[in-house]
Amino acid sequence: MLSVMFIKSETKELKPFQKLSIPEACEITETLETQYQRNRKKAHADFFILDEEDHEVHAGTLSIGSGLAHHIVDHIKKKLGSLKMDDIQEARKRSFLEQLGKEVPDHLKTTDGSFSSSKEKEDHVQTNQKPILSTRNRRMIYGGGILSLFILSATCFSTVATSQDRAETIQDLQKQVKLEQKMTGTYERALLGDSEGALKRLSSIDEQSLTKEQKNVYMSLLVDRKKYKEAVQLQGNHSEVVESMISKKGDVNALKEFQQTFPSPNGAFDLAYHEQRWEDMMNQSGVEMTDKRYEMKVYGYLKLDKVKEAKEEAAHIQNQELNQKIKAYEKAKKEVEETEKQVEEEKKKDKKDENKIKSLTDQQKKQEEALKNL
């Protein structure tokens, strides 16, 4: 039987280091998801899936209130389902998801075996009746929920292979199991805060054996120690990958140091953004534009009070939240202008109401501050 242990949670209902059964975890996370969506709140919870011997077989971060998943098993299914794997990994994934799926409470399953919330089940019936890492580092490691070390017995392939094939498969799996056990130890070290130990273990593993996600973990540890050349080399000399990671972390000093060693238009743009040099950011040429950088430009243009240009940049991406931000800015700016007009009108009157002028002036200052902080 599998179980769930939440390591750290931004919601009090999920107590750290308390082991829950899969059904219990599904029930509580489904309830929290519904409540948080209703109240328009969001929270994150880092967790392990444990086997019968309390070994970690999967780790991830559950986003509560996001609407991305109904409960923890639905989250894992969607995350792993989007990953491309080879045949052996795919077999492990299927076996793991099947085992998880069997333990999901029946009322959280649909007729086709997929997962849903209690609310959706009720809606469906009604329709038929009518017609220990820091949060930052942990998300870097577990953000996609992709550290899935499923160790299956090689006998699961015995029905589809010859004796010779089975022998070769067993040998391959044994090698892979040893590597995965080594990687598991590395992540355990990182979780316990022994990043130096984790770095040593990762450096001892052949780079060809590291997955993309494991390389990102390794790169993050190297970046934290300002070993930028090693990090770039690890990413096949693609410095833009490392620069992007540093920019996402928001470490301005690290970004500045990296830009000095590996100068690039991307780095200059991101650095200008973090240092709030809006004009420099807008004038930077040769930048590789991503959705994130379009968002940064929109933000910069609003800071420069250039709403038209902000809208033009926002048109490059489909982001409802960004468009709402622009509308909120326009509304706030209009309120400032209207209050400013009222102040001027009061000052022009023969009999000035000083109290009203002061009140309106204070109101204008508050509105301007709110506009500035949007």
C-alpha cells in the first residue's frame, strides 16, 4: 500500500510529516481544492509518495486552488502523463499510476476511471437527470513533480520477452535501479539541507545518465555556489539556460556576476528589469522574447505610463491576468486624474473649502501610491 507524507505546506490542514493513506490524502486535498477555488485562494504543498517500506518513490509539489487538479492523485496523473518516456519508464509509470488509481475513493472517480471532484460528480448527476528544502529550491527540484523513481521487478516483462531478452532486460534494470538508488540518495541529501553532499554525488554521475530535470537540479546547486562556468558546461554551453534560471530566482547580484562572465542581450534585458531600469530594458535589442519577457515588457511600459505600448506587448501572448492588470492600471489612472481635476476645481473657487481640498489631495496621494504599486 502506498501512502503520502507532506513535507511542507502553506495550508494548516496538511500537517508536515504526517503519513496519510492515499484515500485520506485524496479526500482532504479534494476538499481543500474546492474550498480554495471558492475563496480564490492558492497554496502549495510539497509531498512524498512512500511505498510499504516508507521509501520515497515519487516527490512533487501540489498546487491547491489552481484548478489544475482535483486532488493529489489527479495531480500526479496529469504531471506524469505529460512526460515523454522510453518503453521501460513508460511501463513503470503505468504500473505506478494504476496502483495509485486503485486506491482513489470511488466517489472521486468517473465512470471511465479518471478522477473528478465531488462537486463535478454532483453536477454530472444533475445534468443526466435533466436530459525540508526552502520553498524556492524545492520547487526548482520538484516543480514539475517529475522525480519519479519507480523501481519495478524485471519479471513484469517476462510475458513479452524471450529468455535471452529477459536476461538482458534484468541486467539493464539492475543497472538502472542502482543509478536510481544513487539519485534517490542525492535528493534525500538535498532535502536534508546537505547540498554540498548532493553536489558531490551528482558530480560523480556520468552526465549522459542524468535526465533533463536532474541536470536542472545539478545546475541549481552549481549556480548557488556561483560555479557558473560548470553550470554552463553542464547545459552543453548554452549559457541562456543558466541565465534564465538565475533570472527566475530573482538574484540580482548573481545575475550581474553572470552577465559579466557570459554577456548576452537576454541577460542585459533581465538585469535591467530586476534593477527597474525600464528605459534600458525597452531599448535592449537582440533579446529572445518569451512569454515571461513579454510580461516583463508590459510591466515596464506600465511603469513608464505607456498603456498603448503595454497593450501591444500583451497582444503577443494569451494571458488573461495580464490583460486584467492593464485594465486595473487604466482604471486606477482614471481615478487619479478625476481626483486631480476635483482638486483643481476646488482651488479655483472663490470660497475655497480647505478641508475638502486637503481631503481630496490625501485621496489623490493614496490613489497615486496604489497606481505605483500595481
